[in-house]
Amino acid sequence: MHWDSSDYERLELPPRDPNVVDVSAGHYAVGEAPMVLVAPALGSCVGVALYDPQAQRGAMAHVMLPRPVDAEAGGLMERFAEHAVPRLVNALREQGSLQSRLVAKLAGGAAMFRADSILATIGERNVAEVKRQLTLLRVPVLAEDTGGSHARTVELHLETGVLLVRSYLHGVREL
Amino acid sequence: MRVDSLTTMQLDALQELGSIGAGHAATSLAQLVDRPIDISVPVIELLPVTQIPEVFGSPERLVAAAYSRLSGDLGGCILFVAPEESARALADHLHNREAGATVSFGRTEEQLFLNTAHVMASAYLAAVSRMVDMDVLSGEPQFALDMAGAILQIAVVRVGMRADMAILVRTQFKGEGTVMDAALFFMPDPDSLDAVLARLGLV
């Protein structure tokens, strides 16, 4: 790929208002309009956004890995797609959302360094595990911006259900 | 072994290893840019894998990075990271241009950055190899220019499926009278960390 950093878009960070919630790596958050859930700097990580349009309620997970290979991995289990996706659905149901109303949007799952065999596939495996879990839970994926080799920050706007994807390479995209 | 069960003595030994490696890397960088380079005392960071994306400040900060996989007797990786403006300052020095002459990061600057990273990683690992009497080499470095948090996630991938804590050995480099500021992360895999400690007689 031929490129030059002068081609990069100016990346404007979202204003820090009280409605903006940061979802850092391995965590998840649930909220209602007018909140905005932000998962910053996704590389191989995946931002999983679930939305209930009727209640204007949603949840976002910042998934790092597909699933644990060691049952004693410890720490925050929501860093694994296998745990995070069912947890998101449950969290929304606890708030009163019907599972049948939920829709999903995904972004992330890039390979920041392609030539390394372990690193090259982890993003894809994350996306695949997220989709597998969503299929099991019958939550349709409406849109995704995954793969490639660039970083993304994603914002779930709970007023509209729009997922904004920001990157240095492509600027802002709306899903 | 779990890194959160490392003893103070083991951590001190790893810091010493980092100091010696970083000293050699700084000398090689100083020779490249022909000016003195200061290094910080290496920081051993033992932290939850979920905090790794934030060790370089804001996860969205634009940084240049060179990633090399370790080969030989140790597994793991070595990562050289510099904020974009520092990477441009480095290019100014290496091209013998005035400060600020490099305004963007193109293919030439990318190659210069990779070469610098390779020289520093090799110097670092040569010193580590001598101390632990093992062969440790760095593979061909790969380049990325993007958000710091996304790049640092590679450390998570290597350890996060088996453990929730990771160890980072970080050293900062500063050029005299410039904005040049960079960091080198030495990240041996958990099994390799055991092997290093065994060689140092600290298991």
C-alpha cells in the first residue's frame, strides 16, 4: 500500500461531556439516550454495539480476545467475546429490553502487523467469535466495519443507534 | 509462571537486564543521530492486560511503531514506539535536515524508522543475550503508524488468553535539545520469562 501520513484525516476527538462513557479494553457499558458509549483505539479488539431502537437503549463491549484457552485465565472475563456478548444481552434484558428487539453493529478486528502469524489472525478470530455468539443469541448484525490494518475508535449514539467509526486512515464513517 | 507472583529480587533482575539492554540501544541510537541520547531508568510495569492500551497516554495518540518478533532461544516481541512528531524529528536528524523539515511520514521515513528500530532492538537483545547466555535475535521489524492503544494491543494478544497480567519493560529515550521521545518495550512470552529467570538463577 502506498500512502503518506499527510493523507491522514484530522481526527477530532469527541467532546468530554457527561453523557459520554468510555468503554476501555475488556469492559462493557450499558446506557440510554442521550448517552454515547465510546470504545477507543480498537486494533485487533472489536467494539460490539447492541441496540434496542424502541427504548433507545444500548450496550457496548470492548472485546480483546475470542475465548480463554486456559480456564484459569482470570481477570475480567468480558475481555473474551465468548463471555462479553451474552453478558451484553443479559444486561439489556435486565434493563427491560426484549431480546427479539436487539440489533448489533460491529467495528474493529484489524491486523496491525500482518506478517506475524499470531497477530495477523486474532482480529478475524475475534470478529468470528462475536458473530458466532450473536447468531446463538439470534441478534442480527445490521452493519460492520471490520478487518483491514488500521485502528478505529467507535461511538454508539443511543439517541439514534448510529455507530460512528473514526480512524486516522478514513476519517469518520457512519454505520 | 504468573507474573504477579514475581518476587522483588526477580523484578530487580529484570530491571537490571532492561537497563543494560537499553544502555546499548541508546549508544547505537546516539551513533546514528550523532548526538547524545538520554535514557530513563527502565520501568518494569506489571499490569492487568486490560490496562496495556493506555500505557502510552491517550490510547488514540498517533504513534509510529516497529514490531519485531523475537527468535532464537526466547519467544516474545520487542516494540519501538515514538509519537508521530518524534518520529519526524528522528527523520530530520538522520537526514541531517533542519528541525521541522520532515512534515509527513512517507515511505522513506518509514524505512528510516524501521532501520533505527532494528539497530536499537539488536543492540538491546545482544546485551540481553550476553547476560543470560542465550541466543536472542529480533526478526524483521514491521511498521505501523496509528493509534497507540491499538498498537499496544499486540502485548495483550500474546499473553491475554492465558493470563490477566502482563509484564512490560519500558525505557524512554530523549534526544538532547529536541522533541525526540521514544520508548522501547521488551515483552518476553511467559514461558520465556521463566527461562530468563532460570538463567539468572532466580527461580
